[in-house]
Amino acid sequence: MSVPKGSGSKGSRPPFAERMPAAESRLSYLKTLFLSPPSYEGFDGGAGSRYQAKREIRSFWYPTWLAQPAALVAGSRLIDAPARGLTLQDILPLAPEYELVVLHTSTPSFRSDVRVAEALRAANSRLRIGFVGAHVAVAPEAALSASEAIEFVARNEFDYTIEEVALGGPLETIDGLSFRTNGRIVHNRDRVILEDMDRLPFVTEVYRRDLVVEDYFIGYLLHPYVSLYTGRGCRSRCTFCLWPQTVGGHRYRTRSPENVAEEIRLAKSYFPQVKEYFFDDDTFTDDLPRAAEIARRLERIGVTWSCNAKANVPYESLRIMKENGLRLLLVGYETGSQQILNNIRKGTRVDVARRFTEDCHKLGITIHGTFIMGLPGESRETIRDTIQFAREINPHTIQVSLAAPYPGTELHRQAVQNGWLAGADRLVSDDGVQVAALSYPDLSHEEIFEALEGFYRRFYFRPRKIAEMTLEMAASPAMLKRRLREGAEFARFLWKREDRA
């Protein structure tokens, strides 16, 4: 079977890749496969490529967290099985070809990913297998105890940890690693967090080598698109947000504008078909002067771009970004309740979010707004308020999620302490559909679950929004085809919810 290709802690020595770029090194690496494992039918390849559930409209993000260490390890290969539509039976014949496999996992997909690891080990008993991702970062011992097939897990920011494993060195000498040896589980000291982000090689080199850009699509982004990170970490302290609390941290460590522009310039030459670049930093607008400088450089390159933003960017910054190629902002509004925003430490105000949205509308910046049902403090009244808020500010498109208490987050700790977990401590059903995991004394998880469908119906099924979408489709045959596909997926999503009810 052929898989298609596309167009340390204090006192530790510097990682090899910090001293010599992988592409130029003469170091000998294990033959390494980076794998986004096969999953259930309808798996949604969301943020980090291991999203928590099937979604109302299927989408695929790039497996950037795997592509980064793959760019460090010379001779490696990255396979994104869900995006390629590959099953376990497609992957298994590759097991004898490799010495090391690194799988990206998540809390909802972990059990499925363990089965993949066990099957790979059965196909090649000498294969070394390791897991990375937020789930194993916060619970390395439990992860290693789950299966003999898992030899090690790389905690937290794992790029150089994995590179050192791929170099074949003794596991006990590698910072940031937990591993099994002689029936014991050993946790090495933490790896020093990476400060000079410009030392990382470009992930777009791996995209070009191993991926097919047309496989990746998001409803609110132009197709085809490319996404990557220009920095890690987020200054915000949102209690529900997984990545800053488990992997990235709360300091925004960034690549230089020159470095970002150089990668985009190369990517433009690699992927002439790409219509948009998306910066997937948790909050690209955390550093506004830098964002403006990057925007000016992107304008000179001549690309359309979009990014994540908080709903508090001032008008002048929005204007500069818009005049230099910005098309869309992905904005986490979360709720229309100021009390809930305070409860989750969002650091934003409803009135400022309204003004920000008005500014975006004036400047012609498209907004994809994200909202969450079931955060601490949620009630029937706040659900109504949030839906009304969304209708009033009227982002172009929305995504509504159920509050997900991921292990390692403050929300999870609160849920355990206060008895908010509804039944079994799980985030998805057996067939991969997100469940309402939280329940409150005055608001059941069933009501929270039902609120999601009601939110979508009340936002999209109104004359103003239907007219907007109709005009958009009339102006573009490609958009017409795309919206019809998404509409069919959304209708199936609603019908299946009604069947489950």
C-alpha cells in the first residue's frame, strides 16, 4: 500500500537541532514516522488535528504540532490518516518500514489511539512507539500504564524531546520524557521551554513533502488554505482553554516578523494554489505592534491572511491589519454574559466586544465567532442572552461548542471539586459525538446539550442571515457548491441529534 504524498531543564545541553539545522546535519536518526492516527468515521480534524468530536460541519486543520518535530528529524515522514481517509488497515503495512513511530493523541481519542499503537506493535515487535499531546502531558503515568505498546510519552513542548529520541540516545538522558523501563515508569526532569522560536525549522517544508493541501478545509477559510503558528503561548488565563494550560504556557513566545515573512514567501512559491494563510497562534493579537509589522510584510508578499483574535483589538490596529491583507478574524466571544466571562477569566468585556465587532464590520473584516454553552455560571437566562448577543453583533459565521473540561485545565479541576461532571468523566460518546460533560444544580447537561442546536437554529434560520448567505453564494459558484455541501452536513447533524433525543 502506498500512502499519497503532497505537492532541557537547567544545566542540560542545548538540543542538537539548536546547534545544527536538521536539514544540514550529518546526524543519524532512527527511521521515524509521525502519525496522526486513524479514527472513527466522521472524525473532525480540528485544532492540533486531534479534535474532540464529530462536528456539525466536518473540517480539517493541519497537523502542525506533529509537523514541527518532523521538520527537525531528517528523513522522517508525516502521515495524517484522517485527512487522507486512511484506515488502520492502510497504515499497518508500513509498520515494518520504521524504527520509531510518534502518535499525536488527545483525551477523547486516546483509547482509539492506543488500539492503533498496539496494532502497530503487533505488526513490528521492534517498533518503538511514543505519544505526544496535551493528554499525555498532564497524565504521563496513566498514559504509559494504559498499554505496554507505549514505550514513552513526551511531555509539554515536545519538539526537541522527540528529536533526541529519534537520535537513538538513552531515554534516561532526555529531558521532558516519561518512559517505561524494567517494569518501572520513570519521569525525567522537565525540558526548558523554548525561547528563541526562530530556531524552529519551517513546517511548510513538511507540508510540501508529506501532505496534500487540498485535504484541509475549514468552513470559514478560503480553500485551499495553509495554517501555521507564528508563536506559542497565550497571555490570557481562560479556565477552559487547553493548550496554554498544558503545552504552550501563558507567555507569548514569538517568531520574528522576518522569520514569519520568509516562511510565507516560501509557502507561496510551494503552494501557488493556496488562497489564504491562517495564523493559528492562540491569540495572534496579543502583540499588536508585531502583528502590524507582520501584516506590512505580508502585504509586500501579496497574500491574504487571517488569524485568531480577542474581541478587544482597537480600531487603529484593525485598520492597519485590514489594509495589509487581513481578511478574517476568528474570535472567541464564548458568551454574552459578563458574569460568565468573569467566571472563566476571559479578560474581555461584552461592551468592548460589541464595539470591536462594529469596528470590524465598518472595516470589512469578516468574523467567525465561537461560542460555548455550559460554562460555569450558565443558566437558561444566560443561554438566551448569549444567543441574542450573537444575533445582534452578527458575525458572518459561528461555531457553538459544549464546555469541555479537559484534564489539566482549571475548568476540569473546578468540575471535579464542585461535582459538575455529568455521569461518566468523558467528552465524547462512543461514536465520537461531543457530549455535554457538565451539569449544574439549576441546569442539567441535557438542557445544555439541547441549547447548542437551538443556538444554531436561531442564529442561521432568520431572514437577515439567510439573505447574507444567499448573496454570498450568488456571487461565487465555488462558494455555492461549498455552502450546499456544508448545508447538507449541517442538516444531517441536526437530524442525528433529533434521532438521539
